[in-house]
Amino acid sequence: MVEMKKTLIFIPSPWIGHLNSALEFAKLLINTDNHLSITLLNIKHPGTPFSGSYIRSVLASQPQIQIIDLPEVKPPQNQPATASSLWNFMEGIKPHVKSTLQNILSSYLNSHSNTVVGLVLDFLCAPMVDVGKDLGIPSYLFNPSNAGFLILLLHLQKLQIEDLLRYSDPEMCVPGFPSPVPSSVMPGPFYTRDEEGVVGCCNFAKKFTETKGIIINTLSELERYAIDALTDAQTPPIYAVGPLINHKCHPNPNLEQAQHDLIMKWLDEQPDSSVVFLCFGSRGSFDPSQTREIALGLQHSGVRFLWALRSPPTNDNEEKTLPEGFLEWMELEGRGMLCGSWAPQVDVLAHRAIGGFVSHCGWNSILESLWFGVPILTWPIYAEQQLNAFRMVREWGLAVELRVDYREGSALVMAEEIEKGLKHFMERDSMVYKKVQEMKEMARKAVLSGGSSFISVRRLIDDMISS
């Protein structure tokens, strides 16, 4: 008799920051329960041309995970990537998702060896909840960010759009936050009072509560306050399953092994905990004026640094981006190294030479820094990063503040402020460093057998299979 497989349909969003944790979660599920199989529907988007090849490279050794490419649906040209445009893009994909799922269900009906027990949807794919309802398949939301961001969206979508657009108080009291949230760290649409963006965010959030469960890439030891606030009659069950970290590869298909080895060789030559790593994510970049201020701040601070800089300049075009003579000084002093826009971040943070991380405070980067016990100097840029930076500094005491409310279009952060921040940061704030080391131990225990995230994953699988 053929043993019946329980199949989950994963629909991740194609953006690399979301894909990372979704793929790690898929691998975690099949490694936890061999009765599970996973079919992943790959969404094609012009802005993420390498997502398909990245998915296949990560899952190459996972035969229990099948990948199906969805037909490409091109978004309108020259339309900015707002919450509303993303909502419309996902709405356009729904017919293809439904057709693909119907084909899967038909094949399983004939084979009698598989049954679909649920959809696992990235929160940007929340409109697919409707497809699940039409086909009688329960949906589970996968949130690659944190519980605080989730609860903020759920809280805001309950308010009147008109009130949100007129809101002028400097702070807002939000359930799950121990202190009021400054308006300056609200996600972009709520900060700028962009009506279209606010409506888009609220549309997504309304779908969250129509799922059978919400899976979060976090650990309860870090976000106990927010998770407790989410445990109510209105919110689906919460499963904290993180941190989900890919230790074996990085999401840049173009990073040559030679460049990787060069970076690691340079780090091998540096003293322990002496290097500050600057990296601002897949979309994080600065204009030439801000880049020059960062370079001057690094030069004057005297700290050793590894800087993931988009389109690193050469001696031929240095003056367009960096202060005059910076590359020559860097080579002469041997205290710094520039690498491309993507560094092998996990390998770098794991290296003994790294003593600090100047970060955009994307959630994946935060979890990786905590996993390796590397303190963060906060420099958020977009999305929910300002909220993350605020919580890291003010709520948890796990980071040192350079800025918590910087965002694209902000005034320049001058070299003097950067220099001062770097010097203070690398002197090691003893309280922050101690808390980061404590959270490192908690994060590693959470995913071990008997740990909080391990138990949460097992409970989720049981709930899915028994549904």
C-alpha cells in the first residue's frame, strides 16, 4: 500500500528578502516530517529576474520539493512598487494560481497518493487566500518579518482610512508595543500619508485574519510581548518558527567564488572583533553625496571596515563617488575593503574578525546578526526597517543608534556624525553587547529539540495534518 503524502503548496513572493526565509522554512518542514511534500509555485516578476534560478539552487538537494513556474504577468510599466501596485499584481496572478492548483488537485485525485492540506502564502501573496477558499484548501500566512510589524498592520487596518491620513500625533499607542510608536518610524505609506499606499497595506492586512494560522520568522523569547498581544479571538493562531537562516549559500547568483574567497582571506588577516561590516540589503543604496560622507566617516574614525558598496568605484571613476584619494588611502592603510553590492553576509557575520554591523535593519539581517552575536549600528532605509531599528534600540536594547528614522530622501547624515557613531559603536557598549550575546544563546536554543520554535513547528505540522 502506497503511503499517503500530505502536500503543502508554497507561494512565496519573488523578492529575495522574502524568498530566503520561505525556502528555509520549506526545508525545515520536510526535514521535520517525512510524510510532508511541498510544491512551490514560482512567481515571475520583471524586478526579480534571478528568483527562479535562486530557488532551484537552494532546493537542488530537496527532492521532496517540486517547483512549478507560473506564467509571467507583467505589471504596468513605470509604476512604482507600492502596496497598491503589489496588490494589483497579485490579483492579476490569481487566475494562474487557481488553474495550477486545479491541475495539481486533479492529478492527486487520480493517483490516490497525495492530498493537499494547505497553502503557505507569503504575506504579499495574501490575495491568494481567495483561491484557497474557492478550492476548499486552508491557507496559512507566512510572515518573513516580525510579530511587531504584523500587529502594527493589523491594528492600523482596523482604523478608518480617513483617520490614518489625518493622524498628526507624534506617537501612536499600539497593542503589543510596551511604549508608544513614533510616527517617524511608521512604514512608508503611513509616514507619508499616501492614501493609495495606506489602502494597499490595509487590503493585505485584512486578508491576514482570513487564514487558518500565521507563521512568523521570529522567536518567542525575542517578541513575547507582541506574540502575547496577538493571541486573541480575532487573530488566527500564531506560530513563531525562527530564526530561519540559510547557512550554506547567499542570494547573489553573480558573486564569483574568487570574490568570496578574497573577502574571507582579508578577514582572516584582521584581529578578532576589529572589523565593522557595512551592508544595506538588496535594495539599499545611497546617492554619491551620502556615499562620500560614509567614506569620510570611515576614514576619520580609524575603524577597520568591510563595505558592501553598490558598483564599487575604480581609480578611474573614484571622484564620482568617493572622496579624492580614498582608494589609495584604503590600500595604503590596509584597514578597509570594498566589495560589491552583495557580500556573503552569513559567512561574514560568522567570522571572528567582525565586531559590528552597520545595517539597514532588514529582518533577515537582524536575525543573522543576533544568531552570530554581532551588535548592530542602525541605519534603516525603507519598508518596515525604521520600525525594526526603533525596536532594536528602544524596546530591546540590542542595537546602538546611528539613526532610527532615516529613510530614502532624508537629509544627509554627515561624516562627523558617522565618525562619532562608529567610534562609540566599536568601543562596545557593554550592556548592548551583553544583551546580544544572551539573545544569541536564546536563538540557538529555540530551534533545538525542545526549544520554543522547534515546538511551534511541530504544533503547526500537527495542526495542518489534522485539518
